[in-house]
Amino acid sequence: MKLRSIAVSLLLAVASGVALADADARGCADHPLFTRMSGFSIFQCKKTYDQLGINIDTNPKSASNLKPEGDLTSIGYIFKKSPEQPSPPSDLQVMRNYQNAAKQKGGEVLVDRPGYSAIKFKRDGGAVYAVVRTGNGGYRLLLDVLEEKAMQQEVTANLLWEKLQKDGFISFQINFDTNKAVIKPDSQPIVKQIAELMQSQPSLQVSIEGHTDNQGSPAANKTLSLDRAKSVAAAVAAAGIKPGRMATAGWGEEKPVADNRTEEGRAKNRRVELVRK
């Protein structure tokens, strides 16, 4: 009798697990930052490298709106009625739930409007953004979470050489530790590309030049940009290129290519350029 009772319990547990799994679309799961609200299941999900529009201002053309790029996870939730919960939570209830969960993990609420909330988490190497939308009478909930990062630049030495001949310089988005000149592992493929270009053109001489945004003091930014340029040159030299083929320079915030008033613009200004001599 005892063995039968255990077997029945195991069968019920397996059946319950199958029912829970069937409730979500195949291959979908909650994002690690957020636990779903009671009564919701996932009807769709997608992961890709993309841009996430964040409407700080209701005017879609406003310069204050953000468009960060990175690894984007999009999850669609749908509310399913039950005897225990016959109606979905209100929009306000949903927004407060996500905002409070974010604040407990160090998040900052950027936008708080009916049916729309945007949240930012500060992380080394790039921020994490979350956008929550509700609609259809509270029965649907859309969550976008973007982990900001530069797209891996996969180009051949020939293409880089063509661009260098045409423009005289190439701009790279190389990620460093915050306020340091330590190249992050995800940017090592860029260093490899520079080394391959130099190897394919033995007579090529370049200047590796660092640039920053306008956050912080001009003097500190200039020093940081030079240190980062030297760090890239050292990494390329370690890959087999003679150091004498590479000069270095640091321009700090002196040569912006985008608007420093926006997060997107500042990200573009934080760059390293390879300049043909």
C-alpha cells in the first residue's frame, strides 16, 4: 500500500510538470530578472540581437528617447482565467509589480505611464533595459529585456583594408572595464581582426586612437582614451604585429561623432579608431 501511494504521488508530480510545461510556448521561459505574475503563461518568445526603442518622451521624434542595441529577449504573456483568479490584475498592479521587482535588484524606473514602463539596470560594460507593456484589458503582457552590447564585428581583412583605403580610418566599438583600459573578452575578436589586417598588409602603418564621451573631466577622459589606445596596440602586438608599426593617441572627448546628450550618442563616441598613416 505504501509503495502504491508513492507511485501515485510520483505520477501526479510528473503529470503536473507536464501540464506546467504545456502552459508555455515551446522553448520559452521567464527572463532571470523577472518572475511572472500569477495566472500568466508565455504564448511567444524571441531572442535576437536588435535595437529596443524606449519612449522617454511621448513624442517619437524626441531626442531624449533611447535606442540601445544588444541581446534582446522578448516575451509575450497571456492571462488565463481560473476559479482562483477569474480576472487579470490591473495595469497599475502589473506596472508596480515589475517596478518593485526591478528596484529590489538595483533598477531605476525611467518611464512610468499607464500601460507602459521602462526600467534601467546599470552594469559594467553596458546597461540592461526592460520595457513592460500591458493591453487587451490586462489579458496580455509584453516584456522586452535588452542587454546592451556592441554587435560582434565579423568582417574580413580584405573588407577592412578596402574601408581603410576609402575612408582613411576605421571605427571600432571596443568594450573596456568601466573607467579602465582593460579590454573585455567579448572584444578580443576585434583585436584579432586588426591583427589579421596588419598581417595581410605588411607595409601598413597605423595610428590607434582612443575617444570617450563627455562624462567626467576632460583631462581624465584624455588620459583614459590614450591608455585604452595603448591597451589595444599592446594586444595587437601580442598577436604578432611589430609595435613600431603602430602609433597611439588619445583624444578624450574632443572629437565626438554623435550627440553626447543622449545615451545612444555617448555610446557611439566611446570608440577606438584605426587611422592609416
